[in-house]
Amino acid sequence: MKKRYRFLWLLFGIFIFDSHLAVCSSPPMRLDMKRDFTVVEKVELKPFKTYDGLKAWHTWIIDGSLLYVIDHDPWNDLGTCYDFDTGKKLSVLAKHGKAPYELSDKISYKTIHVTKDFIVFVPAKTIAKTVSNKYIPVRENAIKVFAKKDMINNVPVKDRKVIIPAFPDSVWVEQATILPNGAIVAIMPPPAPDLQKLEKDARTGMEKKTLMVLGQKGVTYHETLPGDGFPEYNPSLGSKFTPYVTMKRSNARGLFRTRGNDMAVFAVDGQFMLYTFDFNSGKVKNVKRYTDILPLNGGNEVGNDMGLRVVCLEVTDNHIFCLVSGYFSEADKQSKTDRSAVFVFDWNLKPIKKFELPKLTKGYYTIPMDGSAVYFKQVDKENDKNTLLYKADLKI
């Protein structure tokens, strides 16, 4: 009898151990924001400054005493560097053209990553190449990295130093940045257009990789997706993508920032979901997910029932700052009231603090690169080419 009980206890122990492994290896489940963020502060913004001639709907990157205003119109100069305190124009960020020191002519640039010493431009152009008598869309990887000091000092465009990473032609690059050690990090989306084939071999070769590092030792590829896609996302609801491919698309279209040479944090597109990645181990470290995934646009895109998404992501050595917009309650959802808040985590994704932002109109919230404040860019009612800037300090 004792032997029988020992066997049952052993079997029960194996079941518990195996169940624990299943939970640990399963995709991240939705968490409760209210339970995680017990420290909440309501923020009051005050008028800060008026900028003449700067449009609120352009992309603003606030980098200490510098302000980069990005114009994504492919027919104009890409952007301008200003003195943030005075609004004085310092230089043109980049011009379109065919020279090495210029950006590809007549195309827009999807993302611009600013680091301590560099500005990285990633194009959003798809071109057609003939492969086996068929036209195949491929991404033009005309990524260029400029020294930030050349732009600040208004060095003539033709005299600026530029780094042009040599990415393989077979790789699509959605986003890229440069680490302090000089390595280029690129985020890769699924290689369209053969989506049916992609579903079959999404687990083989380079299709399985989502991140590429181009360093002194050559090119290395990593899988950065946590879990196995979205657990509750069902492709039978109308999507032609598998959960894995859907996750990969959302990952590439989201936001990411790096810390030093070893860490990165990702915010998945159309969700309030974060995860950190360790370059040294090549593994995902921590995951936080606060939204349930739903198919949108005929199943070709994903969102969530509350419309929550990370619209701005910035980091320091100690903290991660997420500007999130959407419905934070059922009352918001019923009244279709889109709200915003800043959520602060440490690099283990431990929740630190939530800053509730007031509902303001005709403008856009943003966070500076150092996460020290939150700004609201409001369109001037008298002149829509001017911007009224409001500010509130974020004290952790």
C-alpha cells in the first residue's frame, strides 16, 4: 500500500512539474493593468512654448536641447533640427537625392531612430524585381546612418559622414538602429507577397528570425518573439495569416528601443504588449501583455477590444516609458473617448507608475527621449502651421 501511495505521489509530482513547464513555455497571457499599477498620478499640463512654423502633426523627437521635426512627405526635405529652447533652426536633417550622402529620391522614410551619436533613416519603399519571369516586391534596404554632430553643427550635406549597412538583398528591413559598439540592429517583417508559402515554411530558415545584427563578426539572426504568437488569435476567423506570421508582422511594425549593447525592448503594434530581449543570450527575458488580440480589416490586421496601443516608447538606463492610447474602461469604450497615459516599467518589466493624462483635443502627446516629461502638441487655432506646446514633468 505504501509503495502504491509513493507511486501516486510521484505521478502527481510529475504532473505538477510538467504542468509548470507547460505554463512557462506557453504564450504570455493578458494581465490586469489596475492590479499591476497601484501607483497612479493624475498629470496636469501647463503651457510651455509656442513654435512658429512647426506643424503639430509631423513627427517630433525631443532630444535634450534639440528638437527633430520629421516631414514624411517624399517631395520635401526629410526633416529639420531645431534648438528646442528657442525654436531656432539649426540644420536640415537630410535631403532626397541619389548621392551617397542623400536619401533615396522621391520615397518616404518609415522610421527614424535617434541614438546618442547617430540618426538612422529606414526607407519605406517596395520595389519590383524580376525573379523567374515574375515580378516580386522586395524592400529597398537603403538604410543610412548619419553622425548626429554633423547635423547639429550644420555641416553641409555633401560633407556629412554616412554609414550604409550592407544588408543581404533577401532580407526586408522594417526598422533599424545602431548600438554603441557600432553594430546595426534590424527588425525583419515576413517576406511578402507569397503568404501561403510563408505559412508553410514560417518555421524554417530565415523566415523564423525576426531580428538581425550586423556587427564585426558578420550577420547573426535571432528569434525574438515571445511564446508562439497570440494564444487566443484564431486564423479561422478570417485571416490568411497564421498566428506566428501575424505576431511577426505586428512585431516588425511596432516600436523598439535599445539600452547599451545588450538589451532591447519591443512594443507590439496595435497592442499594449511589451517584451525585453537580451542580445548576449539571444533570448526573450520578460513579457507583459495587457490586451486581447482581435482580427481587424478582414483579418489582415490585428487590434484589441479596447483599442489600446503603444504610440511612443522611450528608455533610460533604468526605466522604460510607454505612452499608451485607447479606452481604459468600459465607460470610455461606450462613449468612444480615447484617452492617454504614460506607463513606467523597470528593465525587468516590473510596473513602477502610471501617469494619467488629461483629455485634450486637436493635438498629439509625445515623450522626450529621456522620459523626463510628457508634452502635448496642440494645433494653433489661429494658424495651423504653428504649434502650442504643453508640458508636465514626470516624477517617478
